[in-house]
Amino acid sequence: MINSRKAVSQLAKIERLTNPKMRLAAEWEKPWQALISTILSPMTRDETTIRYSEILYKKYPSLKSLSKAKLKEVIKLIKPINYHKTKAKHIIETAKILIKNKRIPDNREELLKLQGVGRKVANVYLVHIHNTAAIGVDTHVAYLSKVLGWTKNQVPRKIERDLEKLFPKRLWNSINYILVRFGRMHKTRKKQVQVLRENKII
């Protein structure tokens, strides 16, 4: 693995190649919408997640209305999202729990108890809503971290630990945003590597 100074330099160079205005799946003003959309996002393009989240929230404009939604209707609404049947169950169950508890958790431990919430979902949500120092490791982050020499691991939790050791805490929040935007701009892995080489980042 490379040293921290080089990794920070690489991240800064990649950030300059991205569009900071590009909207990501977790970027919603209302916390409950940010959480639900982040649950919907794994293994699905952000563009698709955002589009069908908007359709979902038009039909169910509040957490309470979503908690009372019929599973078949939600499945139909979010069909283009990968694993839509499982995710439909998760978001309805999570909505019910949040309504019952009258609050959305503000820490990882409690978030992980919710349906459909793993470390990536919890971390991305906490960064967006609470500005918590955390690293959300999705497919973009996992792949690019290996290409950039930041990790040799395959397991997301181990990749997260490697990045925590490599980067100063002040940068943890930006890693997912930067790498996801870069990955979305250059959709194929071949193109991503090409751009990184052209800009002498790797």
C-alpha cells in the first residue's frame, strides 16, 4: 500500500476531475428520505435510485404514509431498482420502526438494527445528515481503492479500516462522494483506469 501523503494527493487530484454538483442517491433534504434512498441504492445506479425515489416520495410523501404502504404497490413503483422486492420489504419495515420509535437513529449501532441497513448505508447516511466522520464503502470505493493502491482487501469492512488508517479523519466524509462521482462520470472500469493514468494519478 502507498503512504498517506500520496493517497491524500491522489484523492485531491480525483476531486478536481469530478463535478461537485452531481447529485448522489443519499442527497435528500429530509433525513427519512435520505435514509430510504440510501437503502435503495446498493447495486443500483444513483441516477436510477434518484429517479424512482422521486416517484416513491410523490406517492408516499411522508414516512407515515410509507409505513402504511402495501408491499405490492411499492414493489411495482421501484421495479427498475435492483433487488426491488427485498428492498421494498426493507423500506416499509424500516418506516414502521421509525414511526414507532418517533425518531431516526443518529449513530451507526442503532442504524444497523434497521431493515436493509448495513455499514455502507449507515455510514453514507451519517455523513450526509449528521456530518459524522465515516467512510461508506460501495462498489466504486472498493474498486478504485484497489486500483489506487489504497487497499489489497476485498471485504468492505477491511477496506474501510485500511482507508481509516491511510487518510486523516477530516477527509473520511469526502472519500465516498469523490470516488462515486468519478465512477459515475467514467462509467466503465477501463475508462476509469485510463483517466487515472492520463492524469498521472496511478
